[in-house]
Amino acid sequence: MPRTRTVLGGRATDGRPVVTYSLIGVCVAVFLAQWVSEDVTNDYAFRPIQGWTEPWRFVTAMFLHAPQSLLHIGFNMYALYILGSYLEPLLGRARFLALYLISGIGGQVAVLLFAGNPTIDGLFSGADRAWLTPVVGASGAIFGLFGAMIVFNRHLNRSVAGIYTVLVINAVLGFVVSGISWQAHLGGFLTGLASAGAIVLFRRQRVRHLTWVALGAVLAFLVLITVAKYLTVPVDIRELNLPVSR
């Protein structure tokens, strides 16, 4: 039987943002686990120094939040609820989840790329502290949703003025307020733009099957530049297992 499709080629749902609710539930559950044990944050946060030997941190970090800040998780989950309630029915559940996860990974990749080129002396003196600083939060993935929303709304001739305002405010906060990773925001946003562009490009029926190939290509590109970055780092650093504070 033919399946109903959304305007962007995804499989139509009953309108309930099930994936959005599930992502929020996972983030809240992990946040509670972080309260119970600080080892959760330490073991799954993303640090550039650990990305080569523990690559799963590129994914797990987007489900963690600052355990001492209700504002951090509260703002992110509210933004995820608003954006997900709009985008998930528009895309279909599978494409929405792929967009979210790929954007989140893109945020961590940007953190790595902007961390500079470390040295052993720099790591122990603090000059290369960006390689040791933990990054957590769904912000990279959420900024990817913002980027995707711009692409989709422009394609559908819907207003994007409010989105620009939110992005400008958050961009300013990223440079003014300490502890906010503007690198993850930027990486997630650009990845969201690219992923959304792929979805729009292959939305029509005759090329719809290429959507997943294109999204896979975006992810493959992130992996490629990540490996290339680590290969510019001396092997004794990228495979260094430094103890981190708990």
C-alpha cells in the first residue's frame, strides 16, 4: 500500500512528536543520573583529548548537561520541545532523529577543530586547556534544528525572522557568558543547515531514496575531518590517557 508522505518526503505520522518526547526523557534521566554520581559526567562528556580513543563521547555528550545547573537542561529541553513539535511531524520520525543526532555530532566536531594544536607542555601547563575541558549539552543538536528550520521555512515560504533573532541572542551569549561552548553551537548549526539541505534536495519521490545517502555523506564528512584533525596531532598526544578531575 502507498504510504502518506510529508511535504518534505518523510513518512507521515499521527502528529505526536514521539521522538522529541523520547529525547527529552533520555536527557532528563541522564541528568538525574549525573546528580547521583559525578562519574556519569566524567565518563561520557566530550573532551578532545579523549575523542580518538573513546569516540562514543561524540554522541553521549549531547545527552549530558551541567549537573549543577537546572537552567542549562531546562532551556535546552524547552527549545527541543518547541522545535521538535514543529519539525518532527514535518520530517517524519526517522529523519528528525537523524537530523538531531548528526547535528549533535557536528557540534562536538567543531569543538575539536577549534581546540587548536596541542603539545605535551601545553597540556600540562594549561595553555592547551581546550583539549581537556569537558563539553556537555544538547545545544549543538538544538542549534542544528534551528539551522534546519531556517532551510525548511525558506523552502516552504514561511517566516524565519524570529529564528534569526533567537540565533543572534544566543550567539552573543556564547561570547559573553562563560561556560557556553559557541564552538558546539556553530558546528551544530552548520551541520543542521547541510542536513536540511540534503533533505530538501532529495524530497521528491523519484530521488527520495537518496535522502539517506546524502545524510550519510554529511556524517561521513564529519568523520573524515575528525580523523584528519586527529592525524595532525602527535600520536603520543591523541592516544594519551590523561587522568581527569572528578
